[in-house]
Amino acid sequence: MSAFPSLFVYGTLRDANLVYQLTGKSFRSEEAWLLDYERHELPHTYPFVTASPGKCVRGLILYDVDQESLTAFDRYECRGVLYDRVTARAKTRNGVQEVLVYVRCKDRLPLREQDGSDGP
């Protein structure tokens, strides 16, 4: 078992070239499904996931992400401003495993498109 965490990515961090630009490293990756989350992609916002029992999100797991690279990803994802990093479960062809994932920072990214109306 690795001393470094695995990171589930579902947006721009699926691009290996971007990951290399951010970290100067390449990571072993594998297709996976994030369990009990739902992906949202609204106009004029970044994609994000929220907890949603029974749903799943397709993405990649990046394996053995060292602390320096995780810090670079935190900066890129605006951790604490737009996204929080949490522990979740992802399923691969080899089973279910614990992963880190960036999720919507409450009240920072809207859950639905803002239409400018005053109604609910």
C-alpha cells in the first residue's frame, strides 16, 4: 500500500498535460467511478460534485500523489474558496478504494443556474 493518497479527478485535471504543467510529474492513473456523488456543470461556473447517495461520477484516479503535488492541486482548485478536498470512495475494475476528491465549497458555487429573478 502506498504512503501517498490517490486523487479522484473529474474535470480539467483529467488532462495529463495540465497535471504535468502544475506538478512537473506524471501519475499512474485509472478510470474510476466516484460513488455517491453527482457532477454539476452549469454555464459560467466550473464543474463540481456534490454528495448524492446512489449516484456516481466518471473520472480518473491519480495514484501516489505526493504532498508537493497535492499542494499544487489545492492552489489550482482554489481549495477553501471554490472547492474543499474530502475523502470519498471510488470504484475501479479492481474494487472500491478510498480517494481524495475536490467537491463544491458550500455557498461558493451555485447548485443551479442563476436567472436573476427574485423567486425561489
